[in-house]
Amino acid sequence: MAGNPGWQPRHDDPLFILAMDHRESFGKTLFGVTDDRPDPAQDAAMRAAKKLIFEGLRAALPSVTSGRAGVLVDERYGQDVIHAARDGEPPVVLAVPVEASGHDWFTLEWGEAWLEHVAAVKPDYAKVLVRDNPDFDAARREAQLNGLAQVSAGLQETGVPLLFELLVPATQAQLGQAGHDAGVYDRDIRPGLVVRVIADNQAHGVEPTLWKVEGLETAEAARLVAAQAKVGGRTADLIVLGRDAPAERLDHWLEVASQVDAFTGFAIGRSIWEDVVRDYEASDRGDAAADQARGRIAERYLGFIAHWTPCVLGKSSRYARTQGRCPCDLHRLLAQAKKACTRSRFCITLLGRPRRGRTPAQAVRDEAQAGARTDSACTKSASLASTPGSVSGSTP
């Protein structure tokens, strides 16, 4: 991998992707672009916004003490981010999309030249976004599956891993079965459909390295999907996508995924930066506003990481096995407090004292200094909990 030679994400060494490959929706919802045709001013604003989002990720990097940070960004508006991700220090895992934006069925962004773009960028992953459902039109599905098989084969020849982002929207009939309750569909119906779609892709020769799937409501459902991803001895892993979900629901999805070994991280985008960019564009866009935006993005990104890391660190401990809890639950509670306080001028640093008057960006910088203490304390807690005779009946 570029900047990460030989590294692949694992459950205990996860990949945390900040996704910003949105194009058509990015321009429409935040910059007033119509028909996916920005004027020069809109184009420049979109490019600047993606740089700002990436700077927020950079601000968070000193505090990412477990796993690797990644960015998913497009060539159209994110070339500056691509260069920064490839050439900067510390290294950031880079993924780029090859699908065209705003299409219901899979379409290549660059037509027959798509593989030339991949070769020029040299990303760590090439991503496809696919909307599928076993009850969709059979002929259209077959054409899509065949096209995806060609992409998979092309990437295998070039040695670039495939990141397959799968959305399984409900048909009207399926939504009716769920009582027209999207939550019931997500919980009771979608997991089985995801398994069938993955199996159909595998039968057509589509072999991703990573499946990027919508969050699952139960560990049982997550294991069901993971089993299909790895059927036949396959080595594919999975990450959780954000789907612009509220933070509370994303926290739940991450906590579910952190219980299943085949899940190796997340890719979250709009839930982290969409309203931040909107607020920044409505401001004077001065240095103070930019600094605040970077800090808010960094804090939210780190908050989602906190909902993954604790369970991983405590997973093998005797305390976790006997009590069914992670020995670092304090990490999660503090992450929740941090998320709440970033809306005000009272910010909390993990294992530190509250400080009045700090901006979010200043909080991130302060947290970087405390990060080593936090990680050390958490690792020590897990180590003590795994030592025979060290577990008491109380929470560490």
C-alpha cells in the first residue's frame, strides 16, 4: 500500500476512513449546483471545502493511536486531497471511487479509461458504489453484475484492491412487509438481502478485498453477513458505512461491528462534515471559522473511533469474557461527553481537566498530548484484566 507497505486492516488494527467522495449530492445540497454542472465559483468552493475536510482529518491524526486513518475522495474535486494523502506524513490510506456519481445503476466515471485513472492515482483501494436488491429488475441486475465482474478482474490485474460499497434499498413490497417502518426493514429484512446480493456478486466473479456495508442492528446479523463475505475460504473483510445516519445510530452500528472479527473499521462521511461545511460556507470563511470547522471535524471523527477502539482493546481480556464488558468503557463515556461539549466553548480532553474557552481545534491539539496517556491507561487496563487473579467484581 502507498505509504503503508504490506499493511491490511484487521479487527484489532482497524481502518478508519473519512469519506468525502460525494460529487453530485455534494454540489447540490451544499453549493446550489444544478444538473451536476458547477460554475467556476462553485467548482472552486467545492475543491476548497474538500481540502478543509481533509485538514480536519489531519488535525485528528495525532490522536489516532489505534488502527490507521484513511480518506475516500474523488478526482473531480479532490485532487489536492489525493496529493496530500499520498505525499503527507503520517501516511493516510487512500481510496478513490471509479463509479459515476448520481446514477441508480453502476456506471463507470471515466468510461473505458477508468483503469488508466486508477493507474495514474495509485490508490490503496478503488471503490465502487452499488445499489442492488435481489428483487430489482433481473435484466438490469445481470448487466450490472457483469460490469462489476469486469471491474473486479481489471483491478486484480493491476494489483489494486477493490472496496465494494453496497446499499440495499427496500422495494415497496419489502417495505410493506416491514409495516412501512424503515427501522424494521433494516433490522429484520435487509441482512438477508445483503447476504443474497453478496452471494450473487461472488457467483459472477466479483471479489472485493473490503465490503463496505450499511450498519447492522445486531451482532447476529453482522455475523451472518460476514459469513457470506468469507464463504469458501475467502479473505474479504468488512467495514461499516455511515449512510448519513444520526450519531447515536452510527455509534450503535460501530459497537455491533466491533463484536465481529470480520469487521475491520468504518467509512463515515456526511455525518462528520456536512453541517460543518454548511456552517462554514455561511460564515465569513476567515481563519477563525476555518479553524473551528477543522476542529469540529476532527472531534467527530475521533468520537466515532472511540466507539470502535474500546471493545477491540478489551476483547481478549478475561474481564470482557467473564463480565461481558470492555474494561475501557470509560473511553466511550468520555467520547460521548466530548461530542456534547464541542457544541459549546467548554471542551474536555480524555484524562484531562475541563478547560474554559478553548476552540474545538485547540481541544484537538491538547488531546494529542493526552493521547499517549489515554492509550497507555487503556492498554494497561486490558492487560491487567487479562492477568489471572487480577479481576475483581468492580469495573476497572
